[in-house]
Amino acid sequence: MSDDPLAGLNPEQRRAVEHGVSAGEGTVGGPLLVIAGAGSGKTNTLARRVAHLVVNGVDPGRVLLLTFSRRAAAEMARRVERIAGKVMGTGAGAMTQALGWSGTFHGIGARLLRDYAHAIGLDPAFTIHDREDSADHMNLVRHELGLSKTERRFPTKGTCLAIYSRAVNSQASLADVLAEAFPWCAEWEADLKELFAAYVAAKQRQGVLDYDDLLLYWAQMMTEPALAADVGGRFVHVLVDEYQDTNRLQASILLALKPDGRGLTVVGDDAQAIYAFRAATVRNILDFPGHFDPPAEIVTLERNYRSTQPILAAANAVIGLAAERFTKTLWTDRASGERPRLVTVRDESDQVRYVVETVLANREAGIALKAQAVLFRTSHHSGALEVELTRRNIPFVKFGGLKFLDTAHVKDMLAVLRWADSVPRPAPPRTGRTSRASWPGSSGRATTGRPSSGRCAAGTNRISNASTRTPSCAGPISSSSSRSPAAIPRANAS
């Protein structure tokens, strides 16, 4: 070996990486659950484990790596190649390129369904509908059944698809899904059952699968013992990232792939189960060890590499309030005397004002604007803050999604407003008297007489940078001029 791929790992990370791996022996360890606290180096640990498997002789083509997003899968592959390269040199690239079974549950499901299509009665050339296509398809069936013309408002296509998706992914009855998540739609239970049955029939006639079908068909395929054994036998090791964000359907697939748990590694944090995306449930990670006999080994990563101890102390206090959880205490060797503050505000507007005023106060205290950051959970949560920062002329850069003022619908609205503002207006009748209070920069004193050419009555041509209107005292426009009234202030402004 030219370098140690495990160098720099703390003892708990190293234990997770080496679990069940013996060089040259070809052994496969039992199930492993890695509880990775926030900022504990989870991604690095998982990448090191994959690289360690490859370096120790595991065929990368028989490693299945399931991640939350395609971007995460690509990043994981890059890390694995970089780590393996320290040991294998130039040969690492070819080895990691063979790590072909890396992606999301839906992406891997689509590949396997095409491989086994004939065995389960599918056309291998089936079409996959995205969420928008699926919603439109649902709407067509909804219209054909006459549900778009009911006397009482029937759920929209998006709501219908959300109900259908939750029922599929949670493996719950329609009645339970409506009662728990869509109580305002409970009166339509019978109609929704009819709609969903017709929607499924339409998909099957057309050879179409939606995103939920990719998991549903995969899970159903794994209920056939022969197929389950064949699919499971293709992979020696199965590793899953962000396991706290999986749903019951995904958990059933994993347990069918590795019913005894050998070679199965899941990584996640029950304290970060906040998405509930596609009916994700924290029960998957909480119940994971008990699915096996003996129970899965648990390795807890508690050392935090991002925050300071006062922040972690606050986080530990919040985590400790959970009624059911895996025990962990986040810690770091990064000390700080400043404690986090919990600020209560009345509403979103007050929250925005507080944030902006704090940013400005920090700037006055010597902290540059570029040294300050505002974190938010999702991109659209920053809309009100962006508007206020722009209003106060505070420059900022947004990472993740478009700026509020750059989104298509806002730009369209601003374009309409600019157009309306630039439409020529008829000049007001001249009475020989005009008020200076009607245009920017006036003091309110009136004067008489016709304004001089190119100037308002006050003898000034200053305008607001934000305004595109002609001052009301600009007077009539000569027919020989090609400039619009809105352009005159700009031409005269110095």
C-alpha cells in the first residue's frame, strides 16, 4: 500500500469503516447501523467504507449504494475514487468506474425493472412519467370520470396525486391516509378509490410507470422468493445513506434484498428525520436493529466537526426531549464563549426585520457583510428576506435556487409593471400654475409660468434612480421628438 485509506478517521468512524471486512478472506459481516450525528463526517465515513471494501477485494460491480439524490451518488463515487487512488494508484479509476450500482432508490429500481421486465410481465421499454406528467395523467382520468364537474369542489390533480403517492409509499389504507394527512378530502374516499383504480388501469394500458411505481413494482418483485434471491445475490454489500428519510416501501425492499442482514449497512440519524418526504418514517431507522437475530451492530458518530460546543449543548438539549431515540451526545473540541440565542418574534415580517437589523448591526461592529450568512430550510423560505435586503440596498448572494426577484413569475410581473409604467400619459391641462409637490425632489412651493425647456419649474432635473415616470410638470412633448415621456427624465438627468 502506498498510503493508509483510513488515516484521519476517529475511532468510531474507523470502526464503522472496518466492520465485517477482512482483507483477503472474502467474509461478509452482519448488519450495521451507523447513527451519524450532524456534522460528524457521515459522508466521508460512508465513502471510506465503500473504498475499503473495494481495496480489500470486493467486486465494485456487486456493491449497491443507495443515496437520497443523484448528486449525492455522484459525489460519493468521486470520493471513493479519490480515497481508493491513494492505495491503488492509477488503477483506482477503473475499479471505481465499475461501481455502477450507485444512485437513488428510484433510479436503481428503474434499472432492475428493465432487467427483470419479462419475468414480471412488463415491457422493457416502459415509459417513466415524472411528477408533472403523472399529475396531468391523473387529471385526464379525473375528467373522464366526471370528477372535474362535481357540484362540490373535488380535490385538484396535484392533491389527488399526493394522496395516491402517500398511500403507495406508506403502505397504508386510503382511509388512514385521508384521516391522517388529508382530512378535508375524506368525503371523497369512494370517488378517490374509483379514480385511483382507473388511473392504474390507464397506466398499464399505456405501458407507463410513475415514480411511485418504480418502488412499488420493485417491492412486489421481491415478494417472489426466486426473484428476490436472484436480485439479492447480485449484490454482496448494500449501503444506504440518509436511512431516516426512507419510507415503508423502501424498507421492505432492503429487508427482502438482505433478509439476514449480511452485507447491509444503513447510515442516518433519527434526530434529523424532519422531511417526511414521500411518506418517510423515522420508524425505519428506530426499528432497524430489531429486524435481525442477532440485532444489527450500532456505531454512533458523536464528534462534530462543524459547530462549537455551546451550539452542540443546545442541540443536545433539544434532542434529549425526544420520547424515543438512539442515545448520543454530540461534542467537539472547538470552544467558544458565545452562546446561541433563541429569539421569539411575532410573525415572518418581524423575523425578517430582526435578521436584517442584526446583519446591519454586525456590519457596524466590524463584521463584513460577506462574513455573515443566513440559513433557511428550503429555498422559498427566503423570499421575504430577499425583498427586504433588496429594499434596504444590502447586497447578497443566494446559494441554492433562484433569487426571489429572478424567478420567472416575479420577473413576468415586474415586466408588466414596467410596461404599464412606461405607457405615455396625456399631459395635464396647463393652467399657468403648477405645484412642485407633484414630482421628485420638490419642496412644495408653487410657481407660475411655463417651465423652461428640459427643466421642471424648480429649475432642476434631478430624478429618483428608481423612478421612470415623467415629472408632472414636464409639459407637452414636441411631435418632432422621438423620445417617449418616460425617456425624457433619463435624457436630462445628470
